[in-house]
Amino acid sequence: MCPAEIQLISAHKIREDSQALLYSKWLALSKEVLRSVSFLVFSRNSIDDMI
């Protein structure tokens, strides 16, 4: 392989890695949002039950 090909492959690999990192960050964020929303809904329901 010529150096240009190697450079292209490594650049592609870096891009894939950053996309995977971004995806895992997004997944963690959406899990956190989902958890807080469900907690809010749950706490509101329990407050309604108390009243």
C-alpha cells in the first residue's frame, strides 16, 4: 500500500471511532433524560395520590 492509502484508511478509522464515541454519549444522554422524565412523571403521580 502506498502512504496515501494508509493515511486514508487511518482517517476513516478515526472518523468511525469518533462517531461511535458520539453515539455512546448520545445514548447515555438520552438514557439520563428518559430517567429524569420518568422520575418526574412518577413523582407527580405519587403527589397526586397523596392529595
